[in-house]
Amino acid sequence: MDYKEIEDLIRAIAASGATEVEIEAKDIKLIVKNSRGTQNFVAEQQQVVAQVMPMSQPAIQQVVQSVPQRQEVQVATKAELATTSEDSSRYIKVKSPMVGTFYRRANPQKPAYVNVGDEIQVGKVIGIIEAMKLFNEIESEVSGKIVKILVEDATPVEFDQPIYLVDPS
């Protein structure tokens, strides 16, 4: 099925007044749900089609210009991690408890939760991980001093990936 056929199918389903239709072919599975009535459904469907259309170059430039610039942060490179692993035996690795996107601050206008050299206590919020549109505060499970930040702000992280190095002394 191509895009035009799917669009025609959705319009036919909306015109029929059906509230839910599920269609499965060999190469596609389409589920259409309408809980607000035919008129709203057609308007919502047209709105989605409008959002899928590519943006013009000036609109893209405007969006890019409105995105705040990242601040420079001391983040470890892979080479530094290799040398750090030798002398990091006395440090505790604070690891990601889940898969998601790691943020060092609540929003771009706020300061980072922690920086290199900051003292942290058990229970202090040290970052946020966004997973499936849910923002989960990450609390420290150790007390100590932040020695190194291993992950950049707004970067995807894996489960059990080291985020910070903490000196417990």
C-alpha cells in the first residue's frame, strides 16, 4: 500500500462512521480509531497529513535558530576513559538505571543538577532520564564528590551505563 491508498482508506473509514477498524495485509498493519465522531476524525486526519509534509528551508532555519546552544561541559572521551579506568578503581561509577535520554538539568534555562567538584549526598537528584515521554529523576545512591561527567547532556544512555564518577572519600 502506498501513502495515497492509505489516505483514501482512512477517509472512507471516516465517512462510514466506524469507530475502530483494523486492517492487516502482508506488508502493513493499519489500526484506525475514532472516539470523537466523524467530523473531528477527518479534521484530525488532515492535521496529521499536514504535519507529515516537509518543512521549507526558512522554517527549518527558524527552528534551528530558536534551539538554545549547548554549554561546554567537561565530558570524558574514550581515550580519557581508558586512562581513567586505571586510576578510577577508588571511584564509584554512578550508572543509568534505565534506557532513555539523559539530561543534566530540568530544562535548558536551569543550571545543571551537579557539576564536576560538587559534593553529593544519598538521595540528591543528579539528573533526569526521559524514557517514553516520562521524565524520571535520578537520585544518588552514594555520597561523595563528582570527579568526572561521563555522558553529555541530552544524550541517549543504556541501562547500567556509567554517567558519573564519584570520589566517596
